[in-house]
Amino acid sequence: MTSIRRLIAIAITPALFMATSCGRHSTSEVFYLIAANLSLPYWKTAETGFNAAAARYRVTGKVAGPDNYDPQAELQELNHAVAAKPAGILISVADEGLLKPGIDAAIAAGIPVITIDSDAPSSRRLFFIGTNNLDAGHLGGERIAERLGGRGNVVFYSMPGQPNLDERLQGYKDIFATHPDIKIIDVVNIKGDARNAFDNTQQYLAQTGVARVSAFICLEASSGKVVADAVRRQKITDRVVVAMDVDQDTLAEIKDGTIEATISQKPFTMGYVGLKQLDEIFHNMPKSLSKDYSVDAFAEYPVFIDTGTALVDKANVDVYARSAADHQ
């Protein structure tokens, strides 16, 4: 009888282990992805990664935020998410000063928060997943300096105050500091509307002489296509356009030659890895969420997970185009 009991126990144990493992996750576990400008292809890709991870882990993923650039609306969605007491929150920070209190409130309520794409390092978020934006600016700056021969006027398109864009701008400035004949004429605030980039490009293309702009640099995804369109309409072929991200329109403009290059990010990976990390934290909660793990040499968590950047131009654009087509 003892031998029979042992055999039964051996048979039952793997089945019990499998049942316990499968029971770790539940659709009642809800994770949020919150961002602004959700209508952009960039965020559609991040959402796809987030939902793919939710499906794999058999949990519920919810995406919330305004379709346009509206930090106040993003804050409202963050507050709604915190009130719902989810298992975790991923958030891309459009305005650090505005969103920091909401992030800190989530942590105080016992809700793990990880920032992706755009960070809020002054908040109590656990860590950041995304692009090394300073390096992204360095990549773009080196290409601009090379194409201009170290001399010329440049204009940026950005949304000042958004942390990731400000870091990219600083990366460009770092490179230009070693090329004093490259002058930054303007940092245009597009205010979340790419049409502002189009209008300003048309105006700058009309300037000649010492005011002539040699390069247009887009620090966010939506401006590249419209800046290229403005350049093409005036049939100008001697200006350099550097874009951000690898949506299909931008890749097409690189093939056409209107855009010199773009800086690739990995929003799918940000969404996927972000939910995966939140799930791990939720099921293995630390003693304290509010601890500053960045100054703990024995911390369970990193300060930053770099999802990678690359410069895309005519030499490798087809590789990125095929990858995008494979994931449509």
C-alpha cells in the first residue's frame, strides 16, 4: 500500500504543480497602459506589444489616454486608473511636473508604476523602460554634422517640457557643441499638431543668405512626414531632414530620398516588456514600493531598461520596412 501511495503522489504532484502555475494569472488582474497621442502609429505599436503580453500571461490589459497631445487629459486617465486599483500601471509621461503627483499617489496606494517611452525620474515610479534618448540625439546629431560638413543652420520640431524630447534635444546639442559652426535657429513647439511643423518649414524654406536653414530635425514621430512634404512641394533637394521613429510614411520618405534618416525606437518591446515586468512585480511585491531603489546596490529592480535605438537610412531601410510589414 505504501508503494501505491508513493506512485499516486508522484503522479499527482506534476498535475498539481501545473494547476498551481496556471492559477498564478487571472483576467481579474488588470494592468493599464496610459499615454498621450494614442492615435499615432507609434502608440498603436506599443499597444500591440502590451496586448500581446496580456494575452500571453492571461491577464487583462487596458489602454487609456487622449488621442492627441493633452497632458491634462492624460492626468485624468491616470487618476481614473489609480481609483480602479489595478495590478499595475505603465505610463508615458507627457509632462513630468503635472503627472508626478498622480504617479506618487499610485505608489502610495500600493500600485506598481513603471514609466515607458518618457520618464519621470523625480517621481516614485519603480524604473524606466524605453529609449536612451540622449543616445538617440547623439545618433541624429552625428548624422547631421556629417551631412552638413560641420556648418549650417538647423531647426528642431519638438514639444518642450516632454522629458524624452528634451533629452533628445540635449543629445543633439552635445554633438553640436563640438561643431560651433552648426547653429540652432529655432526649437519649434508643434503643440501636438504636426501641421505646425509644416507651416514653419514652409516659412524657413523661404529664407536665404545667412538665415538659410540647412537641416530640419524632428524629435517626435508625427513631424517627419509633413516636413518632408513641405520640402517636396517646393522642389528643394539640398536640405537635410532627420526624423524620429519608423512608421511606414517615414520609411517611404527615406526610400524617396526626402528624409535623410530616422532614429528607430522599439515601442512594441516597451509595451511587451513593461507589462511583463509589472506582472512579475505584482506577484512578488517588494516590502516597500516607495523605496528609492536607484540608490540601493542590492535592489531587485534596475534603474533603466534600454530597449534600443538605431539609425535608419537608405542602407538599411528595407530591413525595417519588411519587419513592419511582417507585423501588420
